[in-house]
Amino acid sequence: MIKKCLFPAAGYGTRFLPATKATPKEMLPVLTKPLIQYGVEEAVDAGLTTMAIITGRGKRAIEDHFDISYELEHQIKGTSKEPLLTEIRSLITQCTFSYTRQVEMKGLGHAILTGETLIGNEPFAVILADDLCNNNGNDTVLSQMVKVFEKYQCSIVAIEEVPQKDTHKYGIIAGNLVDNTTDTYRVTDMIEKPDPKDAPTNMAIIGRYILTPDIFEILEKTKPGKGGEIQITDALLEQAKQGNVIAYKFKGKRFDCGSVEGFVEATNYFYNKMKD
Ligand code: UTP
């Protein structure tokens, strides 16, 4: 059973400067909810209630968001505004939140390794909150992945097909189809952000993972890769060489809210849904 979800949220969010100068990227709202709240809701929907968040300098607003604000609650108690806090209150009641800081931003792989003290020796999920996923009220992406994990009991990455010209923005996998009814592949190769001409496929890893805990030992030995950062893709390749990584083409939509274009697209999508 997977109980814990790790949220690496220490990145600088440079694509959103100056908004992210003093505000964590994960706190940018799509409509009225910050990105990280969507992520926590997705984890809860998949049955996970222990949230482990990797923060960094200037990210304190995340901790405050998942805490009670007595003064504010007192002010709006009994008014028409009170229901606006219902969802966040329910998350605070259902979940436990723990935090650790990544002191130096040495990449996603390093951020995940920093989370070892919060996760321990058990399989866990990872959500990158800037990849906002929605499946229109059906099984969320993480719920779908938990089912895949229950079947294969190894690390799972969520993938989607991207235009070949965009492969340099993603970790790209190659693999053998193991189940065409669920679109699952046994991964044989993975490359971080390859040039389109070097990409083995156009199947890109998005910000949802389920990882087995041996990943920590591998990450400890993983040397900096693309961009001088410790890459989770490089560590996963070690597991893939043992046949221990499954890629799953998820059902639903994903918005890259780490980019201005994706963020605007997500905002329009959720606004139209709200109006309907
Ligand atoms: P990104 O590649 O989106 O980097 O990180 P970023 O710093 O957040 O944003 P840009 O590219 O500068 O605009 C992917 C995920 O990994 C986390 C980020 O917080 C994001 O969720 N991350 C990245 C860390 O937690 N630590 C790191 O050292 C790097």
C-alpha cells in the first residue's frame, strides 16, 4: 500500500519571474486554488494521506497554506465566505504534512533524495505540482498509477506523447508494450531532455511517479547529468536496466503550469469547467 506522497517544491521557478521572486511557484493559483493544493487533492483521491514536501528558501507560504489561520477563520465565521475554506480545511483534517528543506537546488533527483528522511523504506508517490492533471471527475492520474503499481510492484512513470520537436523539454522513454489495454510499457531506455534527433521516441515523462525505495541508494550514487543537476531520469534508468520501471500512458489532461502558456491554458480550462 502506498501511503506517502512527496512534493519536490524547492525549484526557483525562473520561468515565472518576477512572480516567483518571493512567492513559491507552487502557490500560484489556477482560479482560486494554488497549484500545490490541486496536487494534494489528487494524492488524497488516490488514498494517500501523508504529504512530504521538499521546500527551500522563500517557500514558507506552502506551510502556512496547509495550516489553520485562526484570525482569518474567526473573521469569516458565519459569513458567506466561510465555505471558501471548506476544501482546504478538509485536507488539513485528513492529512499530515511534513517538510524538509533542500538547501542547495541540485536538481529533481537531489530533491527526491532529500525526501528520504520523510519517506523511509517504503514505495511512495511523487507529484510535481506544476504539472496540473485533470480527468474530468474520473480516476485521477495518481489513482490510475496506484492501480498499475499494484499489478507490477515496481517503479511507475506517467507518460504522454509530445510533439517530437519538444523532446528536449522532457525525460523520454523507450520501452516494450506489455499491455495494450492499459497502455503500459516495460521501460528499456530513458534519456533526460534529448535533442529531437536523438530521442528514441516521443513518449515523455510527466510529473507523476511511483518509486520503490531502492531509488534512494541509486540517487546517492547518481552523478550530475544534464544541466549539471542530479536527474531522477538517470537514477530510474538504473532500475529500468533491471526491468523494474513501467511507463503508463495516463488518461486525462496535463497542463505544464511551470510555463506561462500552460498556466494560461489551465486557467482557461478550469474557468470554462467552473462556468459549466
Ligand atoms: P523545474 O524543472 O520546473 O524547475 O523543476 P523550477 O526551478 O521549478 O522552474 P524553472 O524551470 O526555473 O522555471 C521540476 C520540479 O522539481 C522541483 C521543482 O520545484 C519542480 O517541482 N525541483 C527542481 C526541486 O525541488 N529542486 C531542484 O533542485 C530542482
